[in-house]
Amino acid sequence: MRWQNIFFDLDGTITDSAPGITNSIIYARKKWGMEPGVNADYLKFIGPPMPQSYEEFWGFSHEDAVRFLADYREYFGTKGLFENSVYPGMLDLFEALNAAGGKLYIATTKPTGFSEQIAERFGFRRYFEIVSGSDPKKDNTKYDVIENARAACGVDMTSAVMIGDRSHDVEGAHLHGIPCIGVTYGFGSREELEDAGADYLAASAEELRKILLA
């Protein structure tokens, strides 16, 4: 196989988490007395760190973004994290990569506790060496969560690749000096991934398999 150590983003790469994330945003907006909007309005929030998105799209101060995130998590932590589904072909892909000797790591800016619960509930935790998520008390970047997995597992980055659906996945990978495969079935567009400098593009789990097992 082309790379032995394979980092996967979670939302928009392994799972379609849109229902739970957008429902959680609507819950928090209602709590803040804001117009709820509709789920499709909030797909752009999926992927980057949430406070960053609140600041960028709504003009929140950092302090208000952190407060809003706490209300978002009231819903997400009990219901939203399981309003989710695994993309077609992903479990078979993980099985094939493990069988070929690949070591897999989840690197996500979603909090580690939520990410672990999702991985267990949907049956893919067993394929991964570690779930490296964010610390809810800190502002974690994609670079940080990749670094945490690398340090915890002693990953050889000369044989590593990142897989994700947003520009920050590409940027985090490149800061580590590793290539990134952008997946176009997630929440980022092909244009976003190309502009960020994704090294490869894949439109499905089957296309990922062809790239990874070449």
C-alpha cells in the first residue's frame, strides 16, 4: 500500500453528521432567541472548529462563540451525536486497509469524548489505533489533533497521509509535511479542496481504496 499510517477526519469523511450538527445549531439559536433557520443553512459550519464559524459567519465575539457552543453541546451531547450515519463502503475500506497492514487514526476537531462515542456506536472504533479529538477547554486546530495522534502513537510521518473533506484538513496535513486526499462527498466542495492544494481527490470510499491500496 502507498502509505502505512492513515489519518481520517470524522465529520464529512467517515460519517454524514449533518442532521445532528444542524439540529444542535438550531436548538442553540432558539435558546438565544435567534431565528432558527433551516438545516441547509448550516452545512458550511461542519468541519472547521465551531467557534471559528460562529465568529466568521455571525460576527460573534470569541466569548459569545464559546457560550453559544456550550448551548449547542446541550443538544449534541445527548441526541445530536447519534443523528448520524456512516458513508457507504467505509467499514469495508477500513477492513481492507487493516488487512493490508495499514494503521488508522482519527484526527478530528470534534471533542474526543463525542468522537469516541460515535466511533463505538457506529462500529468502526476497532479499526483505529486512536481517536484524536479536541479538548473542549481549548481551541484545537487540525494540526493539533494530528500532532496529538502522532505523539501518542509514535507515527512515522514519512509514510502518512491525511483524508478529509475541508480546506483545514488539507492545511493541517501540509503543516505536518504529509499529503492530503480530499473527499468530495463530504461538506467541502471540490473547488475548496483544490484551492487548498489537496494532493488527491476521491468521490467515494471505492475511489479512496484505489488511491490508498495502489
